[in-house]
Amino acid sequence: MNETLFVQLLDLACGGLLLTAVLVLWRRELVVIIHVFAVQGAALAALVGVLAVHEDSIELGAVAAGVLVLRAGVLPYLLRRALASAGEARRETRPLVNVAASLLTAAVLTLLAYAVSRPLVELAPSGLMSPATQAIPIGLTVVLIGFFVLVTRRRALSQLVGFLLMDNGITAVGFLTTSGVGLIVELGVSLDVLLAVLVLQILTARMRETFGDTDLDELRELRD
Amino acid sequence: MSLVAVGLGGALAAGVLTALAAVVVPRRVRSAVAGTGTVVTGGAGVMAGVGAMTGSSLSVALPGLLPLSGVSLTLDALGGLFVAVTGGVAVAAGVYGISYTRSHGLDARGVQVVFPLFVVAMLLVPAAASVGTFLVCWELMALFSLLLVVAEHRHRPEVAQAGRWYAVMTHLGFVAVLIGLLVFVAHAADDSFPALREAGRHLSPGAAGLVFVVTLAGFASKAGILPLHAWLPRAHPEAPSHVSALMSAAMVNPGVYGLVRVGFDLLGGGTLWWWLLVLALGAVSAVYGILQAAMSTDLKRLLGQSTTENMGLVLVGVGAAGVFATSGNRVLAGVALAAALLHVINHAAFKTLLFLAAGSVLHGTGARDLDALGGLRAGMPQTTAAFGLGALAASALPPGTAFVSEWLLLQALIHGLPAPGATGGTAAAIAMPLAVAAVALTAGLAVATFVKAFGVGFLAKPRSAAAGNAHESPPAMLVGMGLAGVACVVLALLPTLVLPAVGTVSGVALGVGDPAVSGAVTVRLAGVAGALSPLMLTLALLAAVVLVVGAVRVVAARRARRAARLWDCGGGPMSARMEYTATSFAEPLQRVFDDVVRPEQDVDVTHHEESRYLVQAVEYRRKVPDRVERRLYEPVLAAVAAWGRAGRRLATGSVHRYLGYGFYTLCAVLILVAVTR
């Protein structure tokens, strides 16, 4: 793969990551959000795959396949199952911050991520890996947008997606900075995420059984 | 192997083995095993302490025992004195505890395991030779004592409250000591005491002053000095009595030890204002503590407040020693410090005796309130004798124990007027006479307090059925009291047995060669034209008493005698209700010191339904609150509570709000990073 093609593919994958993160903020249908999340998983896998091809690393290729299966296949499937059992509440009806303001905030967060990661970008040696290092702010932006989703969305499922968005962002930053975390590390992180999603799915189901709703603000009365 | 090594090693081994044994042995013999083990621990401690005071010393370093700092122990003469005192108190309390714990339901594993460990921790504090070791031992001592204080929390709700006060105050004190010593260590090569001693010489006055004041706050809170005394009259009385004795007689002493060690030894003497501060705190604590004790009607609480008084007197001595040392009069400083250290020993002896006797009263009657006692002389003669001896020892009257040390203290203060033109002359010239007045006032009030405690509590007629049915304590408790009583008598009549060693210790602590005090029967002071012979004084006193009694007998024998009922104004036989109570005894004093103690009185008159000219009932309540507590602690506690309520508004229970806190903080930090880079 020549250098130009590598840079173009890498930027495409990163653009996909950022675009899907913003789409999660934009759309209100929970089904659509899950689709978008699956696309983001695929973009992340593509990012890892591009890196693998560029480095001729079979191990990294295996990781890319794993990421694809987990983040574009298993996790969306689990989310969809949780949604199917959720019944009526299929829309994020009243987010704490409305969609227009959310999109503006996403823009501000992107700027913030770029400003903060400047020293990291400057650290990069001007050679082999510099295109990847240049893309670090994208990963950071996805983390921040994921956190923002956690803070502003009410449905338990949107919260779950926010959490997974953060994890996607962290994974992306990891790959972009180190050009390949070890297989074992990635395996451990993936299992962690899978477990967290399974637990949260059970919690969501329990919440609905108990309160008939998955609006997290209903939990307010539980204190003391 | 030297005496010190055998003693300290033996004490450690005995204490830990006793704790282990108390876990495994059956309940029947547990009290006996734990008590005997504690006696052995204390005895070994006395051996180590005496060995260290008579010249030999010990240094042990165990770097692997604690992570990071390791453990290093050095027992020198100054530490030896405190180790010996703690060991002695532990012997008496251990014997006493054998019977006391069994009869008070305290023979569960918890108390019996912690008790010897508490003694071990107290023995190790003066032997620590690095800041890490010192702080660990200090904290262990605090934790073990806390566990013992709350031993009876299931029976009485006050115990839990006292435990909370104690836990908070002792940890605040620990934090103060920690901060002070860490600031000090930051200027030294490592955290060992020799390194600190070296660093203390080059410390800037500001840093040294900061270290001294902060550690002083911590040490003063341990010694129950004003205004950090509020926990002491709560925690000491609520502990089981043998623990009260150990806390009040031994656990306050590490405060004094720390002050002397840091102030004189590590920081090398410091400046005049440090010691004037110590002197002022001591004087105020002495007067205020004994005033509170004079108003108190709870026997054990009274003894706790008297501890504040005695530690105040000790601090007066330490402060005076510092003032003399900084103004160059090292010999007199030695006398003042010797007086303070001797008072530590004397206080340990008589406070042990008094608390053990109070525990015996509690055992025999179930009451601590002086207004409900009285007439114990008939039911518990040995305890009455023990408390009477303790009361005499605590009053600064010849031939009492405290008299010797207070006389020494007064000698030092009176001769402390500086030569004209000496450095800090004006401050000392004002401070010394005031200190003399404070010590004298304290001594007078102490006499009144202990006359009240003994007269109202033990003499006259019983004021309640419980006091009437009082029974004497079992032999082990009497032996414990007897040991403490013998120590009191020896210290009162032959203080010269310990004084030379104490004088040497104070000389070493101040860096003066020759001992401050000498003499075999008569106490002679270095640099001061003062001498005292307690034994001769007592003999003279006895001779005078015998002479007067004999003369009265001879004179009275000439007149005819007639036995009749006591004149009661024709009001019929006198009942216990007509007796002087502790409250009424203290009333004149309360009137005199009205502006200081500010008693709260409340009179409720209930009128008859038919006519308001007829009175149905009159209710009178009087309470002497702790004024320092009201002015200083209550506003602080109220402010903390208000903060807590304000803080609750931050936590409404909304998950989004909690997540939002994290998000906004993260963004703020990122913006800060981006802007300030």
C-alpha cells in the first residue's frame, strides 16, 4: 500500500468515526442510534485494518477482525435485543439538551479535543506513523461526545450507547498512538466491555420490570 | 544483653504472647491470663525504663518490619522515664483488671486481647527513634485505647458518644503531629531522630516555629491541655476503670514526652515565645481543669478533669524550663524540667490509685455520682483508705505526693526572676509571678476538690440504698490499689530515691552536664538555695499531731464526759437528706468563680390549679457547662453541620447530575490544560 492511499484510507476511517459519533447525537430513534453505533464499530475495525495492512502485521489484522465482530456484530445485537424487550419506549423523547444545542456542543468539544491534543500531535516523529498520530484528536472527540451522551440522554439504552462510544474513542486513541496494542490487552478490554454491556442489559431489564420505564431520572427517589 | 534490651524485648514478647493467649484460653481463666500477662509486660517495661535511666541505652533497627520507613527503636534516659512510668501503671492496672473485668462482664476476647497490646503500644512510643516508627506507635496507642473506651457501649449510650468524641479528637491530634513532623522531615536527610536533630540546628526560625506550634497542638490534645481537652473528661471516665487508670495516668504522658523530645531535643530549645506559650497554656489548663473538677459531681469525671489540671502543671514546668534555657540559665532550667518530670511520675502514681479506687466504688455500689454516695467507710474500709491516701497524694499538702513536685516547681519559678538586662527579661519577669500565682491557686482548689470527693463520697451517711449496701472489692483489686498506694507513699516520703535519676534525665534532655537535684534524704537543688526533706517533714508533722492529741486528751481527761445525741435543733433524727452534698460543697466556690464557670440555673415553679398564690412544686436545676466547649466547639460543630446540609444540595439523587459533575470537571481540566500550556 503506498503512502497516499494509506493516509486517505486512515482519514476516511477516522471521518467515519467522527461522523457516526455526531449522528448518535442527532438521531432520536433508538433503533437508528444502534445502527449508527454498528457503523462506528465497522469504522473502528477498518481503522485497525488499515493500520494492520500498513504495518504488515498479522496480529493487528486478527485484532481488527475481533473488533469488527465485537463492535459491529455482538454489541449491536445485544443492544437490539435489549431494545426489543423494552417495549414502548423506542425514542429518546426529551434529551436534557436539545438536538441543535447538542450538535453545537459537539463542535465545541471537537475544538477542545484538538486544542488539548496538540502537544501529543507535536510529539510524533515526522515519518512513518505521523498520519496516525495526526488523527488522535478524532479519538479524543469521540470520547468526549460519548461522555456528553451519557450526561444528556435519558434512556438507559442511550446511556449504554454513550458508554460504548467512549470506549470506542479510547480504543481508537490507543491504536492511533501506539500503532497496535498487544492482542492480549485488546482481548482483555473487549471482554471487559462485553461483560459491562451484559450486566447493563440485565440492569435495564430489571429497571423496566420494576418501574415500567427506563428513564434514569426515575431513579431519583431511590436515595437515602 | 543489657537490662534495657532484656526489658524491652521481654515487654514486647510478653504483651504479644498475652494477647495471643487471651484468644485461645477459655473464658474462665481469660481474665487471669490477660491480667498476669499485662503485669509481666509492665514489669519488663519498668525494668527497661529503669535500665535506660541509669545510663545504658539501646538501639535497634528493623528495616524490614514496616514498608518504606522501617522500624527503629532507641531507648535513652528521657524515653526510659516514660517507659518506666507506663510499665508501673500497667502492673497495678493489670492486677486490678483480673477481678474487675470478670465482675463487669468484660472478659470477652476483645477487651482482653486489646489491653496488653495497648500497654505494648504505649511502651513503644517513647522508644521510637524515627518519625515513621513514632507515628505508627502513636496511632496504634490511639486505636487500641479507642477500642477499650468503647468496651461497654452496649450497656450505656454515653460510652458511644464519648467514643466518637475521642476518635475525632485523637485523630485530629494525630494529624497535627503528622503535619508538624513531616514539615520537619522535609528539612532533614531522612526521618530518623539523629537526622532531625542535625537538621534542627539549621532550621530557619519561621519553619522551626511552625513545626513546634503544630506539633504542640497535637501533643497538647493528647495531654488534655486547653482548649483541646474536651474529649478527656468524656472518654477517660467512660472507659472501664482499669483502662481509665491506664489512660489517665499513662496515656497523657506521651503528650509531655513528645513536647520535650521535639522542643528540647530535636529542635534544640527554640525561642522564648514558644515556651511562654507552653507556660501560658499550662497555667490556664491547670486552673481551669481543677475549677471544673471542683464543680463536678461525677467521681470519675472529676478525676479526668484533675488530669487536665496536673498536665497543666507539668506544662508549666516544661514551659518554665524552656524560658530559663533560652535565657541562658541552664541550671535552673534543669530544676524546672526535673519538677515537671517528677510531677509526671507522681501524677501517674496517685491518679492510678484514685481511678482504681473509683472503680472499686463503682464495683461496690454501681454509682459514680457523688451526690448518691456517702458512708462507704463502713462497707468498704480498704477502698476508703486507698482513696483517702490518693486524695492526700493529689493535694499539694505535706506529706502528700504532689507536694514534693509542686514545691520543686514553685522553687524553680520563684528563683526564675531574671537578672536585669538578661535576654527576654521583661517577659519572664511578668510570666514567672503569674505562673506562681496560678500554681498556688491550683494547689488550693485541688485541696478543696479532693476534700469534697473524699468527704462527700466516703464519709458521713449513705445517701442512697446502693451506697448503704456497698461491699468491699475482691482481693486482686485491693492488691492493685495497694501497689499504687505503696508507690504514692514511697514517692511522698522518699522522693530522693527517684529524684537524682530524674534530675539526670532533665540534665540530659537540656544538654546540661550535672544533675539538677541531689541529696539522699534531703532534696537539694542545684543553683538554688532550697532544700526539702519530706521524710523529716512527715515525722515532724506526726510528732506534732501526737503531741496535740496527747495534750487534748490530758486536758479533756480532767472534765467529766457525757454521751448524748447530736444536737439537731429539735428536728428529730437527722436524715441523709440533710447532709452536705457535693453540689452544696462546691456552691461557695462556684459563687466566687461565677464569671469563669458561668453556671446555668433554672427554677421552675408550678402553681396550684386553683390559685397562683399556692405553690405545688418547685423544680431547681443547675448545670455547670464547660465554657470553652460552648464557645469554641459548638460554633465549629454548627458550622460543620451547616456545610454538610449545604453539601447535600449538590447530591440530589439525579444520575445525570452526577455524570454531569464528572463531565464538566473533565472539560474544565482539559480547557485549563489547553489554555495554560
